[in-house]
Amino acid sequence: MEIIILQFLLTKGIGEAILRRFLLLAEQMEEYQISELFNDSQRLANALNIHYDMSASVLTNQSKALELFDKIQKRQIEMVWIGDKNYPNRLRNFAKNDMPPVLFCQGNLNLLKNMSVGFCGSRKSSEKGLSITKQCVIQLIEKEIDIVSGYAAGVDITSHQSALEFGGNTIIVLAEGLFKSSQKREIKPFLSHDNYLFISQFLPDMTWNSHNAMRRNSTILGLSDAMILVESGITGGTFQAGQTALKTDKPLFVIDFSNTEQSSEANPYFIERGAIPIRKSKTSSTPNLSKLFDTLELKSQEIQENQNLLEFVTTQ
């Protein structure tokens, strides 16, 4: 299936929507049926409601796909797609009709199954914001909750670094392809074979651009059981991520500063619209995450109940 997916991605005019349509269709088919469909340009065009010339182009890209797949394997990159056993259910349920059809992954795929909290914040965060980020991360990893963020300067890299430095795990969601990414100096000393996972929804040789960064934010939300917004201005990616969280009912927790600075001027905006404020603990100066832990506990119970129900149904 990896080669087929790459053939789609390498075809001009084929976007995520068409590939997603194919993968959702393939979920309902046997392997031999997929092979038959993929070896007939007209049948493929009819099945996906695309022009014949486009489906023919997909089929002619096999050699390019094989060449790219060889490079992907040499970099120890794994592909996870809609219908694959490793594709995260929470991302699928969150994004629904807009879920990334394929994820390129490098690292420990098992982290996709763990409870996790996402972090977002300004690239030009205040020292206070970065300190709070670190304090929040330490509390989370003490409860074996993984950290998800976007690898940008400021809050993102601080959350990744803090998770690794204090013995936790982190998922790094990129706005570029994995061939263009590198292990930043802030995290490199702390990486082990199983404590991180790089993820990109873009072709491995895709360079960074602002549009992809915005799309990446939605994937971070989808991979997280809750989101902590540390500092947000009134525009930009963090502001958009906060708005998306509110619109999609993703549990959103926002740092409630006693004195709002420019880097956090939109924090009150989100709290006024339903985000749960994070304030200092009464007994210490650390952030009080009790409401966040309650939310995650309820989420864990819901997942377990659904799993028990599924096991019950399958045994009948």
C-alpha cells in the first residue's frame, strides 16, 4: 500500500481529499480488489470520480514511488495511513472528513497509543511563559502523559525538551517533510530509541511554509487528548489553534496570567469563551493542573468503556 499511496502523492492535481477517498474505499476492499482497481485507469477514475488522465498519471508514477520509498526506508521512516492499524483513532475522530490521509513517522510508533497533552504558544514567549511550560510538562510526565507540540521556537521546543529531559516522551509534529527536518540541539542530547516520535503529514522533501504550519496545528490537536495554550497573541498560528480547539470541543486549558503581556494578550479571550484557566496552586507557585487531570481521567475511563464494549460485541 505504501507504493500506491506515494504514487497518488507524486501526481500533480491529486490532493489529500482524493487520496483520502481512495484509502476510505480501500478499507472496504480485499487486497486483490485493490490490486484490480489500481491496475485499471478507467475503473480507478470511475471509483474516485476523477478524470481518466489523472488516474492514468497515478499509475505511471510507480517508478518514482519506488525510488522515493527506497529513500524513506533508508531513513527508517514508516508510513501510517487511513485504514492502517497504527493510524490514531483520536486523530481520525477529531479531523473526520479532513484527517491527514497519511503520516510519515520516525521514532517510536507506540507513542501514538498513549495519553497525551498538546502544547501551543508564541514563538516569542516570555520567560515566565517558558517557565510555566516546563512546570506543566514536569507534572504531566510524572503521570506518564506524553507531550505533543510543533517543534517551533518558544513554547513548542521548551515542551519537547522538558519532556525528554525529565524522562518523558514527546511527539514532534512537523510543518515540513522529514527529509528537511533535523534533531535540534535543544533535544538531541536527550533522545533515546523509544522516547520520541517525529510526524509529518507532508511528503518527505516538502519544505516549510506557513500554510502547512497552520495545517500542522490541527494535527497536533487531533493527536492530543487536551491542549494547553500557554501564550497567544491576537493573530497567528497559536490563536488559530485555540479557536479550532474551542470550535471542535477539544479540551482547552489556558494559562491565566495575573498580568497579561503582549505575548499573552489573547489568553483572556479564550478563557472568556469557555477555555479552562490554569492558575497557580494554592500551596505553591506551580500551575494547578487538577482540572486537566480530571478531564484526562474521564477520557481514560471513556476509552476503557468503549474498549470493553468492543470486546464484548466481538465475542458474541
